[in-house]
Amino acid sequence: MLAYGQGRSYGDVCLNNGGVILPTENLQRFIQFDRDKGILRAEAGVTLAQVLALVMPQGWFLAVTPGTKFVSLGGALANDVHGKNHHRAGSFGCHVSAFELHRSDGERLVCTPKQNSDWFRATIGGLGLTGFISWVEIKLKPISNFYINQQIYRFANLQEFLSLNDSLEANWEYTVAWIDCLARGKKLGRGLYMAGNHSDNSTADRQTIDQPSLNMPVEAPGFVLNRFSVRAFNTLYYRKPRKNISNVHYDGYFYPLDKIAHWNRMYGKRGFFQYQCVIPPDKAEQSLHQMLDTIARSGQASFLSVLKKFGENPAPGLLSFPRPGITLALDMPNRGPKTLSLLDQLDKITMHNSGAVYPAKDARMSAQAFEIYYPEWQTFRQYIDPEFSSSFWRRVSPAK
Amino acid sequence: MKNILILGATSAIAEKFAQNLARQNCRYYLVSRNQARLDNIADDLKIRGAGEVICHAMDLTETAKHEPLVQDAVNKIGKIDVVLIAYGSLGDQAACESSVELTLRELNTNCLSVISLSTLLANVMEKQASGCLAVISSVAGDRGRQSNYIYGTAKGALTIFLQGLRNRLAKKGVQVLTIKPGFVDTPMTKDFNKGLLWVSPDNIARGIEKAIQRRKDVVYLPFFWRYIMLIIKLIPERLFKKLSL
């Protein structure tokens, strides 16, 4: 068995090929909402979009949000997702105050940081393997309006990114950088640094956006995204003159891809791979340099490449991905063995530098790599429900 | 504030319908068999902004209890602005064919008990000279087909009943809305393989809300079922009887 929420994980952590899945789409009720303290308890199938539609008009926001609002609370917990404010707020799990776990033997465990705390740690980031999460309680954060004050800085290479980040991080709640993965040589790692804070003086437009406004009706032909089209896009995007400071609506700021339903179809029938790794701070510059160089040389265009520095806040889960360091996220059109071998090369660099790869976005890491990235798996294993498994788990634990 | 009576409130479509309106501070009277599930829904609706939620657990196929139920609803919420009748059962056609008892039970659930409730509620609304009686029928009632004609019979008879009722109440300012959904992905249809034509309960719920606002009489949901059923109705019987639909 495996619980299945919105199916937004990029790889196979949400799949259970040949097994049974337990969809949570009918578990979408709110259970308790303390409007004064900002504490919300809801069934695990409730999506972040539904949470925002409820709490934003009351002056609350998610303490941590990933780049899409179309994920369920259960999924956000099981993957211990993170957002652009990791350096301040830590991961999603840091703001979970309680949840209920159903075990296949009928036992129901209410888990909090104090009560059943070992189950709490195993289940946050536990990829749904410890049992069925039926409800989740989260702590929200107060906001005064729906806008984000955004400032964009251009950086010419990786080193500039790092020093820019050091100087800006303390003043900005949200930070993330887009990089041009095809730039080489001196321009290697050039990109745009986007910093944001909740705006404090906007009264405009208090509408939540609950549905995509555009749709990608069919798959694009495979040739649309190639190194030339992506290079052209990247150069234009990097060079595009823009206002340095702007006040932007929260939805466009946090969830740009949510505007287009089925945006993944842009990658055509063969789809794409996501790769997200984190490298410890002391080794980050040199290994990211190596990775970006490897990618640029391969000519395999990554359309959306993102850099972000994680903070020191320890993630609560045994298998949580976020840890101190720099994280790089890429998506790559699936070109078969060529792409897989490039990703294997990136894995080698990550392994060699004591980094880790994010299971929620993975579809191909080896069992050996997983073991190195997540040494806690030995402890974690004791908490797996005997009736629960996933395609991902069977892939990374063949001999375990 | 609107007063809304929902019969079969734990049905997936009804629950979404209630959720979508909750932000408008509505008052609800909810009826279904399962008290615990009603309580969950009531908590959810209150968090979403519902003014008041009254839950009543009973089996709606017991027609003898309909009069006290309607009386209680009127006593507790007063004027009834919207009624949504959403309960039903998709019986096993093959089992019905070999059991008269089962056939009659399905007809009672999907048709007779609904007619009983509609009759009582129609009289209340006729007296208040306002309100909307929205009843979920089905595209299955548009033509008898071998695969589910017991369900189809119940929904077809219900559709005709509602047509007559609409004719009677039109002069009194009461809206009678016949809702004909196609394939909806709900617990009732959990055993079906879902294809292109299937939609979510939320999709249907939004369609119902819109149809009530626009004071429609009959609505196919999603809209394209009107044309699918038109084609199905146009096939000559001589040919139709040989098809396996």
C-alpha cells in the first residue's frame, strides 16, 4: 500500500507499481482552525491551494511553501518539502505541530515533537512508508497583505552568486536564483538572484488564485526544447531589462508554473527528469562549478535551473532532504541513456562531496547512492509499515 | 444568509456543493445516514465560513420519516432557499434482474423516496413562494439501456415527475432544477475504469451552483452530455435494441 495525494512528486516516491494505492482526494476536510493563533488542522488530502484560499483572507500564510500549491498536506509532510525561505524558516516539517498516523495493524498514533516523537521524526520526510497520514496540523505565519516586494539582481558567475547571497540573505526572507545552465567559461553560473519580502504596504487585490488560468492541452513535439531554443531563451531572459524593485502578487511569485495546467507536457511524450542535490557549504563552490561545467559541456539544456542556499535549521525528519549547503535544482528533457549518464556523473560529484539528492524529485538514483546520501536509513527502516512500500523504495533498497 | 437543506449530504457532489457555498455564510441542514461523517462535514463547513450547521442522521429511504424530517427542517432553519437532493445508489443491474426485491428497493431509493421528499418540500416552497428545489437525476434516465435500466428507470421517472412539478410551481416563483450528470468520479462509481469523459465532483458541484443562480430548469453536467444524449435518443429503436450500450 501507499497513500497517493496529488501525484506531484517528479519521480516514483508517490507510485507503487504493482501494489495498491490509497488516494486521499476524498480526505479534503478542515478539522480545526484557530484564527487567533494561526494553527490549522486538516485532513491529509487538503491541498496547499485550499489552505491558502481559507487562511489568506484571515491574514495567514504557509510558514513554508514549495513551488507549487497543488500538493496535499500529507505529501508535503511525507517529502518534508522546502521553499525559498529555508534559510530563515527551515523545512515544511519544522512547522508541523501534529499529525495522525494509521498503521496497517489498526493502530492510530497521534505524533507531535513530544508525543511519539520517534514516529514523528520517521514520518516527516518518510516518503509515506511509515503508514497512512490521515490528518496534519500546521502552524501558519501572519501576513498583512497578498503582495511580495521583489528585488532582482543579475550575477555574472557562480562566485558572484555566492557573495551576493552572503550580503543579501540576512535582509530577505525569500531568496532563490535562476541560472543559465548553458553559459560556459567565465559566464559559468550566471543568472538572476530574486529576493523577496512580504510587502507591508499594499491593499490591492486580495484574491486567492485557486485554479490554473492556462492549459497545455497536448504534448509539445520533442524538438521544441533543444539547446538552441533554450540558449536563446536563457540569454534573453538574463538580458531582459527589468525593474529592479517591484511589488508582485503572491501567486505569481511563489507559484509561477501553477498558472499553466499540465505544463509538463511542454517536454513532449518522453517527459523530463528533475535533479536536485545539496552540497555542504565548504565544498559547494568547487563542486557546483564542476557540475555546471559538466552540464554545459553535455549541451543537454536545462530549462529551469535554480540555486538556493539552505540555512542551518535542522530538518526534523530522519530522511529529510534539506541540510546546510547550496542546493541546485535542474530539469532536463529525457533524451534516454544520454541524460541518464549525465545524471550519473552529477551523482558522482554529489557523492564525492558529501551531498545528497532529493528523493521527491528522483526517478533514477542507485541504491548505493541512496545509502550514502541517507545514512539514517538503517534507523528509518524499523519504522516502515510492513504493508507499505513504493516503487521508489523498492528501487533504492533492493538488497536491504 | 441563505438557508440550504441537503439530503444525502455525505455524497461527494453534495459535500463539494456545500463547501463552495460556505464562504457566503450560509446556514445548513444536512441529512445522511452517518452521524460521524456528518459531524466531520459540519466542522469543515463552519471553518470555511458557514453560519450554522444542523446535522440529522437518518435513512432517507424510510419514507414514513419524511414528514417529521421536513417539519424539523422548517422549524430549525425557517425559510428554505435551496434544497439539494443528492443521495442515490447505483445498484447492481445483473443482481436486480434476478431479484424483484432488489429492483424495487433500487426504485425506492432512487425514485419513490425522492418523489416523497420532493412532494413535501414542494408544498413548503409553494407556500413560501420562493426557493429552489434541485434534484440530481441522471443522463441514464434519458433512454433505457441494457447495462443499467433499473437505475435508468428510476431516474427517468424522477425526471418526468420533476418536469410536472416544475410546471405546477413555475407560477409560484419556485425553481425546480433537474440535474443530469454524466460520469462523475465519486465513491458511487469507484469500481469503474475512468476515461476521458469523467469529471470530478467539484466540477459538477460548480455546475449546479451556476444552474441555480441562472434559474435553469434542466442542466446536463458537463454541458456536452446534452449532445451525447441527443444522439443516443435519436437512434431508432429498431437499431438501438441490437446495440449493447
